[in-house]
Amino acid sequence: MILIKRIAASLLVAMMVVSTGTAANISTERSWDFSVFLDGSPIGHHRFELTDVGDRRLLTSVAEFDVRFLFFTAYRYRHANTEVWSDGCLREIDAKTRANSERLAVSGEQVADAFVVQRPDGSDRINECVMTFAYWNPEFLDQPRLLNPQTGDYVDVQVERLGAETISVRGQEVYASVYRVTAKDTQLTLWYSTDDEWLALESVVQDGRIIRYELT
């Protein structure tokens, strides 16, 4: 993807400039590292990194899950995603997923006044500001539709605020707002701190099993 490559090149140049002690047009990187559990048992991790380069934001995420049964790996999941954002809208995406032997690839970019998505079974042209399930940015909770980076589907979503509660984050009790997000066959519960920091996630998957993300 052209824009992703340009942003990556800008990052490399900026880091070289920073290393010489000269100010560069790059902000401090933010990251979220989550341990991932299935019904309370650890299965892997998911890391998100967010970097500002000029007026663009580069978001990368990498997930690795392995579900074991006895001495065998019954399910292996790998996901890598790169997104470029500007003015609160997605400008480019390049996502690759492998779930056991199944492989999925999704790409998209802003072309004139539309966002064009290429997904495994076709393509879409979306004539509005597009957002993914950008958990790191709570503004995504205000959107009526979101782009699924794994499938490329642009889906209707319903968001419900469930109130607030105290949860454990890195061994400390933290007061958090709770939201439920429902989209197609997906239901998520999300927790945010009082300053809108993403703290945790739960998702109901096949057979009612629960995947949970916890900050590490």
C-alpha cells in the first residue's frame, strides 16, 4: 500500500533524525500490550502500537493465539494489521489473518472521495468517513458502522453503556466505564478508564466461550 510505505519511510527518517538529537515531526509512541485468555486460560497476546507522523497516525497490531488440547495445538491464530489515519478517518489498511489453514487478506485506501476496500470475497466503495473497531480510540463507540479489519465487512453496530465498575489492571483496582458493542455475529464488552484509556476487552465466541484481553 503506497501510503503505508510512505509513512514507514517517514518513520525511519524521523528516527534517524531523533538519534542525532534534532527535533523530528514524530510523536512519542503509545502502545498497549494485552495478555489474552480463553475461559481464564492464557492463549497468547495482542500488541497495538500507535505513532503520529505529521498529520497522520500509524496504528500497527499483531496478535498470536494458540489454543492447546492435551499435547496438541487445536487452534492457531495469527493476525497482523497496519492502519493509517488522518482527521479521525481511516485512510489506508493492510491486514492479514491466518486461522489454522484459513488465510484472509484485507486492504483498502482512500481514493478521491471514497474509501475502497478489497476483501476475500469482493470489494466495497464507502462514501463516508470510515473507522475500524479502533478500541484505542473511544470515539469509535459513536459510530453507527465500522469496518472489520479481519473480514473487510462494513457492519452496523449498536453500542450500549453499561455503567461503571472497578476492575483489576496490572494488579491495581481501577474505576472503569463499561460498554457493550454488538455487530453482526460479534458481541464485545469494553472497559475504559476515567481518562478514556482502553483497559480490557471481552468477547463471546463459539459455544459461549469467553476471550478476555488484560493489559500487561
